[in-house]
Amino acid sequence: MMAARNTLLLIGLSALLAGCFDRDKPSGKLKYDDTTQSTTGSSYDSDAADVGGDGMGSNEPIPPQDSTPVALRAEVDENWPPPKFKPVTYKAMSARRLSYAGQIMRVANANGVEVELAHAIITQESVYKLKARSDGVGAMGLMQLMPDTARRWKCYQPYDAECNLNAGNRYLRFLADRYNGNIRTIAAGYNAGEGTADSYLHGTRLKGKNSGIKTPNGVPLASFAYTPKQRARCPSNNWHPTPDCEGQTFDYVRSVLGYYLTYKQHPELIGKTVEPAPSAVAHRQGRI
């Protein structure tokens, strides 16, 4: 009798857990084609991975950039919105960035994502804090995955660095393919969702987001992301907003672009070695 009761309890518990962790169920606010997404990178099942650590990376060796990432385009549609450059050399952030550099390079390579873009998103999202969690919306980890986004890309332990980086980079590759490498649209999609970026890119209506306005690069106009205080003092449909009037996604895109260009110009910040110019090598070797 006792054995039968225990068997029933185990069956009930198994059914409950299966309902809580339905991995095949699409999630997220937007519909998507799971068969298409599955080609953008290897699936990472983090159930067997331990979540923990002190927020510093693995300090693994930095591999060469050996993938063939989607070619990115930063200078299109009249440079709108323009990049915003912010400091990236804070001591604490620099230490965290370099501690994850090898792992980020490896995961970006595996997913065909340009490593500078991955770093730009992480810098903007979490400043390399593994345990970062946004107030209100619940975005988690290094690449600040929303719960729906984490499940969408098969990451069930978003505070595990490997799981989080895999999911975030798979999403970046999906967006890079979708938007033909346009960094501004990729960043807008990562921040606001591809449905929002699509609506502004093509001028289609999206309830609560866009009334049919078409913008360069699919970046929402600042006026459509105004806070109540901004609405009181900022002009409507402001294509060139002052800093006080920049909407959240508008500012996000500018910042990501600024970080991307900074890391392209200073690869040593993300642990990439720079080969000296041929003339410098020849000079050292006494050939010129």
C-alpha cells in the first residue's frame, strides 16, 4: 500500500515538473519560427550546469576570431541616430570585461556574431555583471535576457554565464540575419523586440508601439518612448532630439553603436591582439 502511494506521488510530481519546464513551448510576446531560429547557433541546455561564482568570468584563453560573422553595417541612412560615446575604461568594468573576454569570443564565434557587437550589447546591458537584474521587467544576467527571451533560446539558468551568453548571441545572430547586418536595427530589436523594430522599419502599425510611422533603420522616434515628463517639454515627432528628449530605445541604439565603434578602434579593450602593420614588422626585421 505504501509503495503504491509513493509511486502515485512520484508520478504526480513528475507531471508537475514537466508542466513547469515545458521546453518545447514557444515563449515571448512575438511569434517566431522555431525551425528558423534553431539554425542560428547550437542549443545550450544548462540544466546540468552550475549557477554560481562571484560574478567574474572564467579567464579562459581568448581564441582567434575564426568564425564568419554576418557583415555589419554601421553607416547607413544618413547616420541616424548618431553614435553616443561613453567611457569604457572604468577599472572594475575593465577587469570584469577581460575576465569574460575568452568566453565571449568563443561563444560569439560559435554563433557567427561579431565579437565587438556582443561586447557592445553586454556593456550597455549589464556592464559585465553576471548577477545583474533589472528592476521591474526582470531582465537577467550578462546580456539581460527577459524571461520569455531566455526560454525562447533554450536558456533555463540565465545567471549561468555560458547559458546566458549562448542565448544572447543566438538572438543577436537571428537579428543580424533578419536585418541584414544593420547594427542600429539589430540594437533596436534587441532592446524593444523585433516586432517593434519591424513596425518602424516598414511603417506598419503595432498596437501600443507604433501608429504607422516609418523611420530610418527601424529605430523608434524619441517621441514614441517619452516619459510623461518628457511629453510635457519635448516636441512631437522629434527626429533630432536633445539629450533630455531622447527616448529609451533611441538612446540605447546610440550607446550600443558608440561602444561597438570604440571596441573596433581599440580591440585591446576586449582582449583581441592586434597584428602590427607590415611596414612595422619589416622595419623591425631590418628589411626596410
